[in-house]
Amino acid sequence: MQLHLDEIALAVEPGAHALVMLDQAGWHMTDKLDIPDNITLLPLPPKAPELNPVENVWQFMRQNWLSNRVFRSSDDILDHCCDAWNKLIDRPWCIMSLGLRQWAHRS
């Protein structure tokens, strides 16, 4: 997690600030993290996957490309996951729609 935060900090434009949403997994919330000054962590409430857009991404990939199959090996799992990921990144409009929350955009 520390390496991940360090990489994000390097990608933040000078003078800008990053907000990183994350679940409350132990490695996300440990006191051992040295959080860079240009990052703020925003922990999501526990047991609220509907608030985390990435959960919708995983669900979409499972429902469309990864479920109802028997994998022959761990390499087969990895190959199918990479294939599903590549299919998804070829559909940016799909990624955007998965992250939308209707309740957040209502007037």
C-alpha cells in the first residue's frame, strides 16, 4: 500500500491534491503508512460496497466474462482475467457508466 500511495503522489500535478477512496481493509488503514502530503485518504463505510465504484467493475467483469466457467489452472484464471480486463479497457464508456451513481446526480 505504501508503494501504491508513493506512486500516486508522484503522479499528482504540482499544486494539486489527490483524494483516494478506499475500503477499510487493514493494509489500507494501518498506522504504519506514511501518507504523502499531497494525498488525503477517504475511507468508505464498512460493509458498503455500493459506495465503491470499483466493486461495480468487478461485478461487471464477473457477470460478463468470468462467471460460469471451470478454470483449468491458475494460469488459465490469470489469462481469463487479463482478457476480461482488456475487453473492459477497450470500452471506456462502459467504465464511466459503471461508476455513476444515480442517487448522487439527482437534483
